[in-house]
Amino acid sequence: MNQQLPWLHADRVQALEQALARRILVIDGAMGTMIQSHHLEEADYRGQRFVDGFDSTHVHGDGCGHDLKGNNDLLLLTRPEVIASVHDDYLEAGADLVETNTFNATSISQADYHLQHIVYELNREGARVARACCDAFSAQTPDQPRFVIGVLGPTSRTASISPDVNDPGFRNTNFDELRGTYREAVEGLIDGGADTIMVETIFDTLNAKAALYAIEEVFEQRGGRLPIMISGTITDRSGRTLSGQTAEAFHASLAHSRPLSFGLNCALGATDMREHVETLSRISHSFVSAHPNAGLPNAFGEYDETPEEMAATLHEFATSGLLNLVGGCCGTTPAHIKAIADAVRGVPPRQLPVFAEEQAA
């Protein structure tokens, strides 16, 4: 890792680091939950560009002769005002950082819709929309600057595990394929104005390594870098990621990238996530983040934990000195983020530990 590269957007990076030194920063909540509340239909996802069943701007005129409903990333091109309104709602609730609506904006995930050719555009527009919202709120609250997290999701495939129980050696993706699609996404996020790049909801560490490699390639090519954020997913109460690592092993596998923050999100509610966040807080040189779900899903796949319940649990995280960044994942809303922001306001952020080797140096 070349630490000598200058920072891209150096003024915003400095502002982010200063904010992290002063207080616990608040990340936004779920994007998908909020999009569902708009009750969008197929026509919303198609917009004018895809209204006739194909991409009218694509030279080959192919790519979408089937349903597009559910491709939430596509709304960046067809209903960007919906995405902007979600960002605004979270910023109004007190979020310091908003995540771009680019969780599935990779060629692997967009292949389900035959829209691989718009991956760069989706990422650029995702960062651009979030940038405009953050800049508008920063102008209103100059003492509380707002920041854009450029999101790289895990993709819909895993490089470590076979999807076929009858063929454990089979893989439906590989490191180089992942590296290529992540690189394209990173280019778009940077060009759209992201302040950081977050590799999030990591269930397979090999996928994350491909993302981090691609990020470094882009940084080297551009001669500058952005802060990197890493957020993994403990998939269930076994305390391990899908590819089999504990939080400590997961951290050891990726800490070489020296991220700005290291944390956990998704799969678990705050209560079940606590011990794993505590582990990261104890061992990580980086700032620690947590954005859990609003509890565990019920029998209908819905999330029942109220803003008050979730905020009370995360307040305990904060007062125990575990957190530098906190927010919400599946099932959370602006009401959750407002309650969380209120709960951690005034609580000192976790202090980065000084380890024995650093003292010796």
C-alpha cells in the first residue's frame, strides 16, 4: 500500500478526520427500506430511458427486455429524486455520512438485469446525488459537515464457497472478475465525488480482498487516494462470516489495508452484534463502526426493533467506549437514525488504542 499518495479531496478528508477526533459520527440507515415505502412500480424503474424494454442509449439496444422492478440502483437514473429524498431524510435526522445507493452497482449483480454496461454510470450518479445532498446540508450546518460514503457491496456471488453442494470445488466467480467489476465501480464513485470508499456487508473475505486490490489499483493510477472503510457481516449467532471467520480473524485478514474504519453491519441486530464490535474495538488500529439491523427479522421478514430500543442498545455501546461511527442497516429508518444520533450525542468517541509495538517504536 502506497501511503505516500496525496489525498483526493484533501480538505474534506481533513474535515472528516477532525470530526472523528471530536465525536461519534452517525451513518445513515437502510436505503432499501425507504425505497419500499415509496411503493414504486415497474414504470418507475424503467423511466423514459428504459420504457420500451431496452436501454435507448446503449449502442446495441439490449439489456432490459424483462422486469426491472427491484433494481434499486437503477433508480439513480430513472427516479433520482426518490434517492435524493432518502438521503435528505437521513441528513435531516442527523446523519453525518450517507451511503451511496450503489450496493448492487457491479457488473456481477447488474448481470441479473443485463445492465452491466451502466455500472460506471450508476456509481458516478450514486456519488453525485449523495454529494449534492451532503453539500446542501453542509452549507446549512457548517459546524457539522456531511460526507459521502461510496459503497461497494459484496456482489451476489462468493469466490470462496461453491454454490453447488454436489461440486464443492466449483466457483461462479473468481478474484480477477471481482477485481475488474470493483475497479469500474470505484472509478465511478470517485468521479461522482465520494469522500470515502466503503467495502461493506462483507460475507466473503476473498471478495473483499479483490475489492481492496481494485481500489488500490485505481488510487495508484490516479495518483491519489481516499479513505477506505471496511464493514463485515457476521452472518448469524455462530459468530462467523459466511466464509468462516470470526471477527478477529476477519480483521487480521484485512487490517493490512490500514482502513480509516473497521466495523460490522447487517445480519444481526445491535444486541447480538455487541460482542463482535467489542472484539474489533479491542484489537483494531482503526476507528470502529457499527450499523446493525433493527433487530432480527420476524416470520414475515420484517424488522420490529423500535428506534427507542435500538438507540438504547447503541447508547450502551457508546458509553462503553466501543464506537467511533454508528448507524443502521436493514429495517432502519430516519426515525431510528434520529434516535441513535440523540443517544450518542455528547458521548466521547472510542479512543484509538496504542499497542506495545507502537510504544516501543
